[in-house]
Amino acid sequence: MYIIQNEGCESSSVTLRCIIDISFSFAILKISMEIQKFTERDRKSWDDFVAQANNGTIFHTQKFLSYHPTDRFHNHHLIIKDRDNTIALLPAIEDNTTIISHKGASYGGFVLKDGIGIHTIYLMVEHVVHYLKAEGYNWQSFLKILSL
């Protein structure tokens, strides 16, 4: 049995950081995740992560995504970190009031660090939903899109 307790979140214009305590009957695990909006200074580290990810392809690289004319999509790529280490990326765009996987890619979804566990993925999605709520996006549509 375990208990998840959110100690609180801090946000800036491009980052949301949350601390979560997970208490097991035998230990306490502290997870500090951060959702960060992609900026141009992240370009090289983004493409390096895609190259090492277990499901990263050319369609997730900034080199491919930036091929499209700048006025075609309003990019809103997300970088997800746990204790300052990138664990996932979400190539995304703004579509009215919803964040969705990038329409210019052949397929979408999260790009995940090799070896990431299902529990970490669950917490990551919770953090992304919290980020979307905090930023005023339609997070219900995001969850519906994930469940398709």
C-alpha cells in the first residue's frame, strides 16, 4: 500500500515544479517533477534525448518539426524532468484551448527515457495535467486524446 501526497507546486512563465511524497509501508520516496516549455536553447538537448529515447524517431526531432513554416503551428513542446533529469518529451501544439500532439509529425505522444516505469509515467501524466490546468488549457480534452 502507498499514499501519494502533493506537497505543492511552484510555477514560473515556462516551468511548473511539484514535489510529491510517496509513502510506502516500507519507505518514503520523494519525487520532484518539473514540466518545462521548450525554448530554442533546448534544441540540442531535445534532439540528443530523442536519439537516446526508447521510442524516439526522426519525427520527434526539432530538426524535423521545425521544417514546417513558422506560421503553420503554434508549438508548445513540453520537457518533463524528474530531479533535473529529462525523463520525457511531448512534441505538441496549441489547438485553440487544448494542447495536442504535434500535427506535423507522422504520429504523436510522449517520447520516453529508456527504462522509465509505469508508475513514473502515471505521475508524469498527472503533472502534465496539473501544468495544463495552471496554464488555463482544456485538460479534459488532453486526457480524452490520451485515452484514444
